[in-house]
Amino acid sequence: MAVANTSVRVSRQTLIELERLKEVFHTCSADATIRKLVRERRSRALHRMLGSGQGSLSNFTEEDRLATHD
């Protein structure tokens, strides 16, 4: 897959925030910082969609089994 270079115009404030996050995330470029933010956001969204019952359900016990062999 070929890599394409594209310019993106952002405000000065956004650039300052990206530079701060670059230090926090220990990334080497604004591109890497943005990719890390996208991965984290995607992970949180998937967790909300797929893990909605997490922590609210209890484990099954022997009493929960159906009596099929009488």
C-alpha cells in the first residue's frame, strides 16, 4: 500500500495541543500522535459497544444450569 502525503490545515491552538500530546504520548510526530488518538478513540467506542454488560453480570453457578437429565 503506497503512502500518500497530504497537508492538513489546523489552527494554532490545535497545533499547540498536538505538541503537548506528542510529549505525553511519547510520539515522534503530529501524525503519530493523531494515529494514537484515533486508535484510543476507536478502542473506547468498541468497548462501549461490545462491553456494555461488563461488570453488571454475575458468573453462572451450578444452580443456573437447566435440569435436563432427570
